[in-house]
Amino acid sequence: MATIINLKEIKESIKSLDLVEAMKEGFIHYSNKKTVVPPVGELLFEDPPGDVHIKYGYIKNDDFYVIKIASGFYNNSKLGIASSQGMMLIFSQKTGQLAAILLDEGYLTDIRTAAAGALAALYFAPKKISAIGIIGTGIQAKLQLQFLQKNNPCKTVWIWGRTSEKTEKFKAEMSTDFDIHIAKTPAEVAKNSTLIVTTTPSEVALLDAKDILPGTHITAVGSDTSDKQELGSEILQKADIVIADSIPQSKSRGEIYRAVKDGSISEEKIVELGNAIQNPALQRTNDDQITIVDLTGVAVQDIMIAKAVYKTYMNTKI
């Protein structure tokens, strides 16, 4: 019978894991063609607005394959429910038998995304960070800020949110650990920050190229469908380095997709994250460069975190 691991047990297992290292290993496998990751399955909803992503795949010659279902329903906060929901299924790669059901309620998707953001900053953020800028006020905004502290510590934070209520709530919750400044516009965030993370489901660009300071790194997290966009395409045109977590996925979703579609950049400018991690020549070489990492979310991240949680949980039962 399959092992069922609930959210409380998942959170306990996470405590002992180096998730940034797990994401690094996964992206390297992916770019080195050691994974099988089919195109993303997707359901889009209008009333209420939401999206469901089905991501699945396996690492070659591994023990398991993983299927992840994760959703974001953006009016859930009005109901007192988290916007992220979902679950992960782990199957034997040898027999197809179901090994485990991870009832994570979207938590692992949030965590692995934050870990990927920390990985992006580790390789592409400038050495000296004037402030961290966060666009958005939800769970991903908080997690990204927290995960950045291990390798890119900075307590000065500029935050912009779509409503003053949510922005003030973010400040109240995070001000114990950070010096939070509330910006009136996304441009104000950009003019005061050299490490920016965008975390909204916006379908209209929030940042313009003229607002970006020299040396800024941007990790774009929110745009994971063809309709979403947080960065003006001119920002990618202006950038010295543009990184995709997945080049195949960047052809149909994310900031890179929009910039290529707009004619602002060519596909030849794009470097895949797993390749850049392995080659210092593809990384930031000075603190004046503008760098962008576009994270659309890749199934290999789900594979890595699901396996790690399952193995850790099972070891506690021995």
C-alpha cells in the first residue's frame, strides 16, 4: 500500500534538507539531458481566476517518477484559503506501483520555487546588494525573502503590493526580521534595489527598463503561463544575461516567451540555468551587469523535492 504523507509530516521532513542544493542537482540533470520531462499540462480558469499545472517526469536510471498537480486560485484569500493547492504522487520507475502520496496542499511547489530563487541569486546576484526588492505580498514573496538570507543576506527590503492592506500585513509579519520599506509603485522598488524578485500573477508588465539600476539582478517567478507578464520586454533586451530554467518551456510561457514574441530579444540570447551553473563563463562577471533568471517551474524541481521528502520520511520510520 502507498505511503500517505500529510502536510505536517512533510514540513517536518523539510527541516533537514538542503533544498537549494537539491534544486542545483536537478537543474544540472535537466540541462545535461538526463531527465524525461514532457510539456506542462495546464488548465486555466476565468471565474474565479485560477490555473492548474500538471508537471511530471523522471530522472533517467532513478528509482521513481513523479506526477505533481498544483493550482493557484487568486481569490482564495477572500475565503480564508491559501491560493496554492495540490499534491504530488511518487511511483516506482521499475514497476509503476504507487509508492507515496504527498498531501502537500501546494506547499512543496511554493518551497521548491523559493529554493530555485535562492539558487538563481547565488549565481547571478551582485556581490553588494543595496536592498532586496519584492514585487508581491503573498506566500511566495515571503518565502523568497527568507530563502535569500542564507547566501545573499540583506535585511533592507522594498516591497510593493497591489493593495495597501496586503502590503501593510506583509510589513507587520516580516518587520521583526527585516527593515521593510513600502513602495508606492513597482518603479520605486526598482530604483532602490539591486536584487529584485517578482512574485505576482500579473498579466500586465509591472517593471520598466528605465527603472532598473545598473548591476541589478531580477528573478522573475510569477509569469508561468503565456498570459502572465511582470517585466517589460525592454528589460530583457537591456539585460546582459538572460537565463531560463527551461529553454523548451520558455518558448510557450514566461517573461522570455513574451520578450521573444515582442521581438525584443532573440532565442539565441537565452542560456539555460543548469548549463550556466556548470560554466562560470555564463555567469555574472561584474557588478555592473543586469541579469535576469526567468523561473517558469520545471518538473525536475518537483521530482527532486518529492524524492527528498519521501526518503527522509521513510528513514524516520526505520
